[in-house]
Amino acid sequence: MDIPVDANGGTDSWACTAVDCSTADTVRVAEQPNFSQPLTIYVHARSGHCLALAADGEESAKFVAAWPGRVLTPDDSGNGS
């Protein structure tokens, strides 16, 4: 499976110094050229680099947990079906 996801905190002072992390669209424009497959972007507006430590980190955890179901097809499951 080669389906990339990029999850960023909107106020990430490490990853967002060279990329405008204000929206998923601005991150996609900057990052998509680095990937051969379509890139899924998630920006947690009120978070820094560690999404899990955000006061409302449950929001990003829900996105990450639901992501495989949004991008995988039955052929991607790895079980040959």
C-alpha cells in the first residue's frame, strides 16, 4: 500500500517554517510534488508539531483512525480478496 497522508498542526513551528500550514490546500500545493500518489492532507489548526498533545487532540486522533477506511479499497487490504 502506497497511500500517503500528511498530518500537520496549523501552528507547527518546525514543519510549517517552509510550508504554509494554514489550510490543507496550501499544504497540498507544497507537498504533493514530493509524492507519486495523491496525498491526503489534514491540518489541525490549533496544534503545534505533536497533534496528540493538542488540547483537542481527539479531533486529530479521529481523523487518523478513520483515514484507512477513506482511502483503502478491497484490493488494498493485503489479503488477496
